[in-house]
Amino acid sequence: MDAQEKKSTSKPVFCRFRELGRAEMNVELQVHTTWTDGQATVLQILQAAKERGLGALAFTEHVREETAWFHDFKDEVLSSARDFDVLQVYVGCETKALDADGRLDVSQQVLDACDIVLGVVHRLPDGRGGYLDFKQLSFEQTADIEFQLSIGMIRNAPIDVLGHPGGMSLRRHGRFPEAYFRAMMTATLERQIAIEINSSYLADMPAFLALCEEVNPFVSIGSDAHRLNELGRCRDRLLELGVGRL
Ligand SMILES: [Zn+2]
């Protein structure tokens, strides 16, 4: 039987922040493996997810327009997942914005093969085919460009989730304007896509969650796990912070 028939999968269903319960939070929806820059194999991730009692897991590998290995990756995920019936497993990708209109660095073939697509800002395009140097940009410039790229994806790109919102500004400057977070959440609601609660990037998770409580967007939960010990970290952090109805 074709591996794709068995365990694949519907798309993940995202709920709005105020509807999050224990079951909805018991997921890990951003994971990287040795197929790209992660440290653990697909099988090791599945085993750890089972041990940690996760209900659902998305492998969201980094891709580029020219990525040619995606179907082999998907086959490995689906065939490995057969032995883990307790887990709902999704195949996905993380792809970056190429411009402020929402163009993504991913092929249609890969998009078609995904259950979940995370759109992210990783680089800041200079509009001439190259990229700006983060070191030359102020906090305000970085945040402004990141915001424009994010809004472009939210409005136009074939994504399910805006991944690590504000991530580049958070990594480089430790912060991202609340007004931008708010505008992004509001825009995701209009298109009914999810915004990610990302435990790896968010410098002030309680503040981000307070905004989620207010705007009530659809949310995705991702640790951006690159190592086994990071798997399920976002769920654990949310539980620590007392998020979620019983
Ligand atoms: Zn990323």
C-alpha cells in the first residue's frame, strides 16, 4: 500500500486561543529532523513524542523552491508513523517569505504534499533579488520589514500558520512591537489561518498570551524543536503558565 494512504492524514484543525483545552494544547507542530538542521531522526522524534504523551506531531522541515527530497522525507515520516498509532502525525514544511506580497520560497509540489505549511520570515529581501544585512538595520527597520513580510503572507500566501511571528526581531533585538503582534493576529483571523505560539522565539510569552486572550486568534503550538529535549516544550510552557481549559 502506498504510504500516503495509510496515516495521511487530514490537516490539523486549529482552534481559537480561548477555546484551547488540554487536548488541543497537547501537540507539537514545529519540528525539524536530520533531514535538515535538526539533531534527531524521524524515528527518534516519534519515540520521544510517544514517551511524552503528545497527541499530535507535525514534521515541518525547512524547504526551498528547489528542494527535491520532500517526497522521500514524506515517505519516511508516513512509513515510520505506522508503528505509532497513538500519535496523529502530520507532514509539513516551513517556508520563508520572498516579498511583501506573500510569495514563498517553496514549490507547488511541496505545498501539495503538505498537511501543514508554516510561513515564516527568515531573511529580509532587499527587493533586488538579494537580502538585507541584519547588522545594518535598526530595531525599527527590522521590525517594520518583518511586519510587512508577515502581513503579505497572512493576506496572500497559501499557508496554514504564520510561524514564529516577530521571530527575526525577537532574535536580534529581543522584542517586537505589540501593535504589530496585534495587527498580525487580527489579520490572521480574517483569513482563518493560525498564528504560532512559539516557545523558542517569544521573549515574553505571558505578554503574547495576554494579546491572544484579547484578540482570540486561531493558534498553532510549536517549540521549533531541533533536539529531542525540545520536543513538547511549548506545550509544557503553556501548562506551566496555566493556559487552557480543563
Ligand atoms: Zn524558522
